[in-house]
Amino acid sequence: MSDPFGLCPPQQTVCLFSGVWDKALSAAKSAYNAVLDMTPIGDGNRAIGAFGEGRYLQGAGFAAMAALNAMPAEGMGAGAVKLVDGMHLPVGKALDAAADFLGAGYREMSGGRFLSSDGLRQVRMSANDLLGKHGAGPHINLDRLAPNPAKPGKNMIVEKIHILLTDP
């Protein structure tokens, strides 16, 4: 493989990067295979798409994210589900996962919006979400929040996890 990213000047006969591409491609293919073993959704799908289009470094980045997302989160119980954006769950398991995500002491803020006791996680399930009137079908939204620097005292969504609902 020559210089797929154009890092070597065209007039240069020997490029310092020339041996690196084969190693990067080999590592990317290994990461790709690991993604296939771990998860077929979310970052895994983005990795597969990037590899298929020849964007190996981007694919390796998505593969790394898929691998991190496949690891159990700290504090998750043995029966807990690892939440991945775009995953499908039966309704009962999705509701259990939402309660685990919020943790003890959560409260309902308004119709279909629930907030964790520390104010840093929320679950949204409006009638339109549950009926699938937008998005990819019936779903619930699990959001991670952080302080909004533009609005002191308010939080903003920093991560969205969509759980698509399936029949039990």
C-alpha cells in the first residue's frame, strides 16, 4: 500500500510513512473482526461501514468505541444490560434498564420524563416516543446530562441512548 492519506510529498521517492500503512491496515482489520464478535449495532455498524468504504483509521476508531461500549459499566449488577444506542429490547427489559440507569431515588419531573437523584441522568418516554411517531419506531430515550456553561444552573444532554422497543 502506498500513501492513502496523502502524507508523503509526491516528489519524495522514500516516504517515512510507507511501512506504517500495512501495519495500520492489519490492526484495523483485527479491530474489525473484534467488532463483529462483540456487537452488531451502534459504533460496530459505523466501524463496519467505514471499513467497507476504505476509511480504515476512522473504522478503527469506531471499533475501539464499540469495544469500550461492550465492556460492563462500573457498578452494573450481574443481570444488568449494557446500554448501547440503537439497541433493541423487549418492553419489560427496557423499563428495567431505564430504572437501573436512573438509580435509586429517581423522580418523575413531568409526564414521561424521569430524573436521577443526582440530576445527571434522565429517561424520556413521551407518548410519541412510545407510539413510534418519530425516529426508528417505538423507543425510549436515556440521556446523560452535564452542567450547561451557557446557562448556569441548567443541565444539557451530553449523550443520548435510544432503546428501540420490541414485543416481549
